Amino acid sequence: MSEIIAGIRIPDSKLAREATDLLREHGTELLLAHSLRVYLFGAIRGRHRGLTFDQELLYFGAVFHDLGLTAKYRSQDHRFEIDGANAAREFLRTNGIDEASVDVVWDAIALHTTPEIPWHKRPEIALVTGGVEADVLGDGLGEIPAGDRDAVLAAYPRIDFKRGIVQAFSDGFAHKPATAFGTMNTDVLERTLPGYRRPNFCDFIAANPLGG
């Protein structure tokens, strides 16, 4: 029987369980609990807004959204969001999911650290970001009733989360700092990577060899 938290059902299909097991195997307890809170908070925000969405696609987006931070899935040259999106795409394609659904999950993961844009796309894409915003930043908590919030946190507690998630980010992409350019991930590197100097977009414009 699938688990229900704050009136939200945790997907329990064979594929959903396999996705969860993948995160459990290659991630950490912190990332697992965070990803499940992202799903639940995102779904609750979707319910608050009256959105119709595919719970399984939202779940896959939430489960894979930080998998690109892990040793198994992090690349040498892509943003961690792209690594997670690519891992989800491979997993879903291998399991026969249609390409349109795969594209939704890919976009949900790839865009989850890009403010505002996801909210103008399909609900599953918007709500992965909505769950991330609530759990990491506290944004959108007004759309999550206090009782529902308490139920989610009781099921998946935030144990040393504020420190731990910053460390997880740093561990996931400090070896490829160039991929953080143009994203909020430069904030993480500025705090955690000794000697890191945040690149400036204006400097790249000035260095353009075309002149002018």
C-alpha cells in the first residue's frame, strides 16, 4: 500500500520504487529525505493552486533532481542539473516511458535552480521547482498549511539540512567550477571553495576578441 502524507500519495509503482531505490543506493539520507520533501511540498503547492498534474512525473523529477550531485552521476563538464536530468532520461527511456513524458521530467530537473521560468511551464516542471523553493529557501510556505508542513517534516525530517545541503552542492560541483557560471551555484562555491573567484559576465563581454 502506498504511503499518504498530508493527503498526498507517494507513488508506489514498480518504476517509482526503482527510482527511489536508485537514489537510496547512490545518494545520501539527506538527499533522499530532501527529494521526498520536494515531491510532497510541490504536490501540496499544486493542490493549493488547483493545478492538474501527473504525480509520477512530478515524483521522478523530485527523485532525480539532485542525483547529479552524487559520485555515480556527476560528470566532469556539465551542470549538476543536467547530469541529474540526463540520468532521469536514461532511466525512463530504458523503462519504456514515452518521449514526451521524458522531456517533461528532463526540463523539470534541468530548470529547478532557474528562478521563475519553471512556473511558466507545465505543472510538473513548475512544481519540482516549487518543492525545491519551499524546502531549501522557505519560499512558498504560505501555500502549505501548517499541519501539512508538520506532517511532511515528521515523515522526512530536516536533520542538519541547512549545513548539509550546502556541503552536498559543493561536493557535487566544486571539481567543475566553470559549470556554475550564470547560476546561483556560484554562491555555494564562493562560500566553500578556497580561492574561488566568481566570474563576471561583463568581463566575458570585455574579453570578446571580436573587438568593438
